[in-house]
Amino acid sequence: MNKRDLEKIAKAIEADAGEALPELREALREAADRKGRVTTPEQALVCAVRVPSG
């Protein structure tokens, strides 16, 4: 994931939150640097639908 992608993601999250989130970009960079499985928001929604609640 490159800087441009991270910035687009950060802007979308901030727009959804309705406020600036100063630590968001650093958190996204740290997450992008980790190796392993990456879950997209779409995948998380699918998982939430598949797992029965309570």
C-alpha cells in the first residue's frame, strides 16, 4: 500500500467520522507495515453478516 492509498483511506475515515483524526495516518502506516493477513472493510462486513449474534 502506498502513501496515496493511505491518504485516500484516511480522508474517507475522517469524512465518515465527521472530524479530523490526528493519529489516524500513523496508525494506518503501522498497519500497512505489518506483514500477514489484511482484512478490508468489505471483508469485515461479510464476516459480521456470517457470524450469528448472541
